[in-house]
Amino acid sequence: MDQHIDIQKCLLAFAQILEKGERVSDGYLLEGITASSMDDGYTVRMGSRDCQLTIYFHNKFGIESPSQKSMDSFIKQLYRIAEQ
């Protein structure tokens, strides 16, 4: 899978989800994406029904997705949230 992801945009989306999202048991939810941070203060997670993006220290990341199409759709949605 192609893993070229603009981490800065994803972190902007994370901030938007925390600011505008609804508080849920495992973080904040906005437009079907849940965002949460880990206790270490450096690791953040965002996920939808199909995909999970984890951003680590120094902008390293991991993404879990069943297909390239699902991943592309998820990332596009994150970018759209970041631009709000």
C-alpha cells in the first residue's frame, strides 16, 4: 500500500476532532472518525470503522487498513477535516 501521508495535515485533523468532536468513551468523535491520545503524550490515534492511523514521536506512523481504497478514503476524510 502507498503510505505517503501528510502527517501535519493529519495532526491538524486530530486537533479539529478534539475541538469540534463529541466526547465518547474512547476519545472524541467527528464525522465518523475517533481521535484519542496515549498516556505518553506523544502518540495519537485516529480511526474509522475500517482504518486506524497511529502517529508516534518524530512523526513516524503506522496505518492499518484492509485495502488501499479504504486507506485513501480515510486519509481524504482526515484532510477534509483538517481544512475546516
